Amino acid sequence: MDRFSYRVSHCNHAQLVTLEALVRSLPRIAATEPAVRPEPFPAQTGFAATLGTMIHNRGFGLRELPFMGLSRSTLPSMVESWEPSPHHWYQLCAIAGPLGWTLPDLFAVADEPYSEEFRPVMHCHHLGRVFTAAVHLTTAQLIETATEADRLSARQDEGVWQPVSDGFAKECPDLI
């Protein structure tokens, strides 16, 4: 899942639309058993529980989310306790796109003030639409979709790990 999400995150807005259509066209294979995965970090506050549930509903665990510019220790702390912090706006911007949420909506759910002028580098919520559509894909279908993402984005493998794309929120019609 992490390789799939990494490759998809390099697609621009038009390519994400194409990938979402591909994912939705693939046959759905019924799961043999329900996917129940307890998170190791029990929520202590309301929004932390909501955030953990949103991540789980997208088919991710904390370690399966694509790299979004947040440290591996930040994510568990976000779903364990959402205490006052000057970093909340940046954290919400980092996770909004992969979760498929718009910034104003996610800020409202988190009870954080939102400003139209606040525009850090981020992925648009269309990235999360692909992830949401892909929740029920098999491993073979994820590989097929990741290969198509590489083809569409023309992402060059430079022989080293690149943590994340630059994001393509500037192209998103919902943010213009």
C-alpha cells in the first residue's frame, strides 16, 4: 500500500482523474474476512478519534499512509491526542489531500479556524479520492494501478528514495 500511495502521489490533477476512473473500473473481489486492524494508539480526545477513524476508513493504518511531510512520530500523536498546538494547520494541510478532504471541511471537523490565505504546499483531495476508490483492490490490482500511475506521471526513478511529490493542489479546480 505504501508503494502504491507513493506512486499515485506523483500524479498531477488530470492524471489523478484518469487513475480514479481506472480504479473504479476494476472488478471488485469480495473480501474473505473483514479487515479489522486495531490501532496501537488509543484516542484520548474527540478529534483524535475522528482522525484515526478517517484514516482507518480509507484503508490505511498509520504506517501505510504516504509520506506527507509529517514525521512517523507525529501521526500517532495526532490520532492519540489533539491538544492545542501551533502546528495543527500544517498537520491538517498535510493529511487533507490523502484523506480526500478539502481544507475548509477538515478544518471545520477539527474545530480549527480556516483562512483562504493559508496555502502551504499540499496535495488536493483528489489524491484521497483515488485512495478511497482503491480500498478494496487486490494486491495485483494495486500493482497494476501503481504501474499506470508511473506511466502517467512519467516519474523518473532516480535510484534513491524520494519521500513525496511536490503536490499538485495549485491545479485543483476546487482550490482555484
